[in-house]
Amino acid sequence: MSFTLTVRAGPARLAPRLPQLAKNFAKPSNNTSVSAAVRAFHQSTTKNTFFTPKTATLIVRVNAKPSANLLSRLQGAARGYQQQSYGYAPPKADRGQLIRKLLAGGAIFGGTLIAINVVFNRETREDGGMPPFERSYLHSTFIHTGLGVGIIGLTAYQMIQSGFVYRLMVTNPWVFAIGGLALSFGTMLGTRAIDPDNYVPKYALWTAFNATQAAFVAPLMAMAPPVLLARAGLYTVAMMGGISFVGATAKQEKYLYIGGPLLAGAAIVAVSGFAPLILPVTAVRTLAITENLWLYGGLALFGGFTLYDVQKVLHHARLAERGIIKKDPINESISLELDFLNIFVRFVQILMMQQQRRK
């Protein structure tokens, strides 16, 4: 006995229904056996294949009762087809391994903080600790730094969701770089020039400055996975937190002398960053050296800038207490925001390189 079925489902969905089909069309018998075998799959199409769905013709031979052995093999093949099509679900993370990693990371961070404090902070303050006005000014500066970083992150996320990042990436890179730098420097200089008593224009230009920084960071955030961005953010906070602690508890004006060498190092790092646009592709070794200089040299450089900026904030707090300058935590936060962004971007790129090497 043979018959023809026309179904719209694929082989993966058809195999589990074979037992029901066999029971419906088999004749009642005690000694006979039913063997169901798929003889052919035929794709029947019309001339207009774009708008007409394809149909599958299945020819099944039924003798009597369905064979459980053959049907089980067909069902197993169907399950294998489905697993191959849709993939296995990722295994759940081992909870104990995650806790061990967190403990190891905390131990490394604590040991690094102690080591930095021992090496760079041998001479502590001689005035009996940080005065209340310095602590208040430093606290206000860190609050504005956190708000600025939050504005940058939210603005970059909105740029990614709205498709603005794609439009930036398809434009001329020179136009984007020159125009972005011009806007960044213009809003930064305008924010610094406004008197701190004029709250509205100062905060407006400060917000515009953060938006320009978000435009620079958004393309990288669009390419990197969220887990990697979170790790880079934690590393940046840990690094800046440790260095800020050293700068806040060190001797007064101990690290202000490194401002000149840091500016020279910043020029070298900036030149190494523009090297891929100038050097030919055949200069592989030179490009590798400049890339490492931009990544790891810049990471150390902006760590030094963090140390310098924290001590500069405390120095300005003492000048403001004497009435020489006005308190301006917004201007102080701009330098720390730039330190944070430069360290964060380098951590993201380093982690992305490590992920690619593992593959």
C-alpha cells in the first residue's frame, strides 16, 4: 500500500509524526509488521519561485504496524537535525569557578594597591592628614567626574541605538577626526573659560564636551561585546582608584613636577597613534612597535596623568582656600574624565586583542 503526502514542514518536523501516520493507514494484523521508510523528498516549485512557497512530496510505504526501531532512528535523526540547525544551548557557568575568579581578582587588586602605596607613597603628608576643605573639593571633583563619565556612556549608547554611529563610521575619517577634535577642543576651552558662578552656560558647554567624547567612544563600544566593556570599566576604575589614593595621601605637591615629562610623553603617544595613517602597510615591525607604544605606553602615561591631576586638584583646593582662585570642580573633572577615557579605551583594545588571539 503506498500513498503520497504533501506537507509544508521540513524533515525535522515530519519525522515525529510518522507513528501517527502509520497507525492511521495500517491494516489491523497480529503477525504482520509495518516498515516506514522515506523513499524520496521532492521539491515542487512553480515558475514564480519568489512568491510561491515550496512544497515537499513524501512517499511512504506502509505494510502493517509501525516499526519502533526504525521510527526511533528517524526521530533521533530529526532531533540531530534540529540540534544542528539551531545549536546547543551554552552551558551554565560554574559558580565556584566564578567565585574563585572574583577572589583572585580582588586579591590582585589589593596587592597591587599595597605595592603602589609602598613604592610611590613612602613620604606621606606632614600636616596630619587631608584637611576638610581638600577632602570636600576632591569629593566634589570626583562626583563631577562620575557624572561626566555617566553622560558619556549614556550618550554613546543612544548614538549606537539611533544609528548615528553607523553614519559616523561611513563618513570620511579625516573629516570626522578633524571636526570631532575641533568640537572637543572648542567645548573644552569654552567650559574652562566660563566663570564657575555662571552655572547654566558652564554646565551646557560641559555637557556638549561630554557629547563630543561620546562620539569618539561610541564606535568602539559598538564593536566590543558588553561583557568586555564591563571588564574594561572595572579595570579602569580599579587602576584610577589605586592611583588616586596614592596621590591623595602622598606628600603635598610631590608629583606636580611630572607635568612636563607627561606632556612630552603625550606628544610621543599621539604621534604613535597617527602612525598607521602615515606609514605604509609593508612596515609591519614599525607599525607593531607604534601600536604597542600607543597601547601600553599610553596606559602608563595616563596613569601618571591621573596621579598628577589628583595632586593638582588638592593644590587648587589650597589656593581656593586662600582666596587666590575660585573653586571650580567642573574644570578639575575634565582632566580626570580624559584620563578615564584614555585608560578605558586602551583596556578595551587590549582585551579585544587577547580575545582574538584565543580564537
